[in-house]
Amino acid sequence: MFESGQSAVRNRTLFIRVKAFRIKLLRIVFLRKIIFFVSEICYLKSIDLDMLIYQVREQSVIASLEGVKRINANISDLVKKEINEFIEKSDQQVVLDLRGVSFIDSEGFSALKAIAEFASVNNQIFSYMNVSEDVMELIELVGMKESFVIFKN
């Protein structure tokens, strides 16, 4: 009886240690999720609406994305909002300079297509320049080459 009592105590101790370990593990997982979420919020807040630099030319305005390598879900809505606001206020053709952009995800393509459609509704032309080979492959892959006006580099 003494042995079974000792065994029960050991099992109970082991159970408590396993439970404590699981709680610590859950805390670590939870903290990692919080850290990721906070870092995403900080990243989004660090992207201000002045990421586009506009250069006014005679017949067009060139919008350059400063320091942007990827047009993805994190910035696509901001880019769309800012360029659409500019298109609304301007009567000039807007050209988006994609120099330095090496990737566009589905959200990015949706935003770019929405900008082109918005420009068309406003009787303006929205086009692209300095499109990298990688981005050009993506444009062709998703079947949007005909949807975009692309100037050769």
C-alpha cells in the first residue's frame, strides 16, 4: 500500500509538472502571437501615407514607391487610397514607377487593377514604368498584362 501511495504521489507530481509545462508552453505560444500582432501593427503604423513621391512632368505625374519592395496586403489599400485621391484631384496621367518592387501578391494586383479602373472612370490613364522581370512574369502569370498600360524601362 505504501508503494502504491508513493506511486500515486509520483504520478500526481508528474501530472502537475506536465500541466505546468503545458501552461508555460501555451504562454510562450500566446506571447509569440502577441509579439507578432504588435509587430504587424507597428509595421502598419510605420507605413505612412506619404510613401509615394510625386514628380510632376509636362503631361504626366510619376508616383514612386519609396523603399517598397513588395506590394502586398500590408500596403495595397494605402497605395490604392493615396493614388486614387491623387487621380481625383489631378487631370494628368499618373504613372506608377515600380522601380525596386520585386513582388506583388493578389491583394496588390487587386489594388492596382482597382486604381486602373478608377482612373478609367475618371477619364484618365494610369500606367506603370520600370517593371522588373519578376513582376512582369507575375503580371503575365495572373493574366493581367492586357489590363495594365506598361511603359518599357
